[in-house]
Amino acid sequence: MQRIRMGMVGGGEGAFIGAIHRMAAALDGEVELVCGAFSQSPDKAQRSATTLGIPTDRGYPDYITMLDAEAARPDDQRMQFVAIVTPNDTHFPIASAALARGFHVLSDKPATLDFQQARALAQAVRESGLCYGITHTYTGYPMVREARARIKAGELGGIRKVLVDYSQGWLANHGEEITNKQAQWRLDPERAGASCCMGDIGVHAANLAEYVSGQQITALCSDLRATVSGRALDDDGAALLKFDGGARGVLNASQIATGEENNLVIRVYGERGGLEWRQQEPNTLWLRWPDQPHQQLRAGAEYLSAGAQTATRTPMGHPEGYIEAFANIYREFAACVRSHNNQRIPPEEASDLPGIAMALRGMAFIETAVNASLSEQKWHDIPTLEDSH
């Protein structure tokens, strides 16, 4: 099986997430990095290409040059999709340019700078017929997929309550926006958009709540704030949620939770039982019952759903984590690209790929949370996909 050829925009020297993407893409041997525009600095872009073993003529000074040059290459040589690992303000122009030239797109979240751009991107994806994926990585964990499967099978009964908490502490101190490259652009409205905390991690929490519960958020009320003096964007926030299946929820997202690392937790409660999953202990899913002992389910076990087993690579008791979950997104995206190339319906392994619908809902959540926090009105409806046409 030939590997799918990938180009990358961003992720060069001094970047964080680009290396994660490359490790994830390489894990299953299905994707090959063949080219890139790794930095806005041409010198840094070329150094990065050399370091990564990319031929000199395929280390490009900017993404437009890369897209045009790759489009001119023979079919069996050119890149087949572009991975976008840049700050938020560039996601939309890069994705739009790639789709216009016939390249599939896998993008970091959020998909765009604002909801208006997300609508335009969704239209471009529909018109192109190409694959689009977004790295809502937490959907790639085996035990997250097991939680979703258990709820879908009705084991918990009707879902009543969804609690999701994403706490980090890396922005707790004043001055991070000066000394930390990652903080600089995330706290800059021109590069990050209308939100820092909700746009960076709150959207992951909202996505996880919808993915696991099987219900969509229809309305919210929120309170966002810039806790550290002088910041233009939020570093902390919370929201009350209404779901289309009747559940209610609470979402907490904070990047000033001093001492926290990457503490993402979801708890879901139904009529007959509840469940809990923690990202920092990803191989365990707890099921809780009112009339019997709590159950601890473990990744790699034969009793898990097909979706959870497919997402697991190692035997029971061998920890899997973030890179493997990320790699599941890449594996599913590769399956989508192969199906497109062969003019076939995407196979089962591509069915969990976070796509343009999730991307659009993510931007709708962020924008609604920001607007709701500025308003005295209690509940604010989240735009639906139909509203975006």
C-alpha cells in the first residue's frame, strides 16, 4: 500500500505542534512527509526542511509557492494533502488555497479565525468534494470511543447531565505573553481570534461533550474573563449548556488553574448509570451504577467495542496516549484520501474522522460563548449547520 504524501505549512524550527503532527503521521507508516513551507521566515523554513530531510527543491519559502509548485508536479509525485499547523489567523487562507488547487486538508483547530470564515470554508469543502479533517485529537482515544459506544448502545439510559472540565495552568503568571511564543499569538486577537481560552481548549471540551454524549449543544450562557491584568483575551471561562437530547451540562475551561497540566475530564450521567474519563489517565474508563460496584474498563481488553479496539495498537497494560490518539486521526484521514482517490465511499476506519461539520460547530461554539459572555441575556442559541448555508 503506497503511503499518502503530505505537505506541511508551519511546524518548523521552534514550533511545538508540528513535531506532534509529524510523529502521529508517521506512526502507522501510512503517511509520508514530502514537502513543506515550515516558517514565515524563508531562512528558517529552509533550515527546517533540511533538518527534516526534505529535498532542497521541496522546502518552500511560503505556502502559495508550495501549493503552486506541488500542483505542477506529476500525479504520482505531488503531495496529496496539506497539514496546517499555524496560528489561527492563517488556517482559512491556507485551507482555501489548498482546496482550490485540488489538495485535501487536515487542519489544527479552530478551523478559522471566526464563524463567517468557517461558513465560507464549509462551502468550499462541499464544492470541492475533497477530504477535510480537523485535529480534535481527544476523539481519537480508545476509551473515549468506548464511552461513546456505551452511551450509543443505551447502557446509561437517557442522558441527563454532561460535565466537562479542561484545566491548565500554563498562563497563570503575568508575562507569559511576552516570553512564551505559544502564549504570544494565543493572546493576540489578530492572530487567535475572539478568544484565547475558549478558542484553544474550551472548544475541545465542547467537542468532547458532544462526541461522547451523542447530543449537540443547542444553547449556552457563559462567563469568560481575562484574569491576568492587561490581557485582551480570556484566559478562563465557564458555560452552562443545553443539549438537543434534553441533557443539561456545565463546561469549565481555564488556563490559569495554577499547578494543572492538561487536566481534561468528562463525566456523563444517564437514567441508569454514569461514566468518567480523564485525559491524564487515558487508558481507563469508569462506569458507575447505583445498584452494583463501579466498573473499571481498560484499553486493549477484548470486551471493548470494535471502535475502541480499532483505535488501540498495543496489548492491555501497555500505556497509549496523546501521540497514538493523534495518529488515529491521521490514519482515518489517510483512509478518506484513499477512498476519494479510488472513488469509493470512505471505509469504516474513516467514519470517526473529525470533519468539516465538527469544524463548523467548533467555531459556532466559540463565537456564541464570547457573545454570550458580553451579553446580559441568559441563553444564546448556537447556530446550526442549516443556518450556515
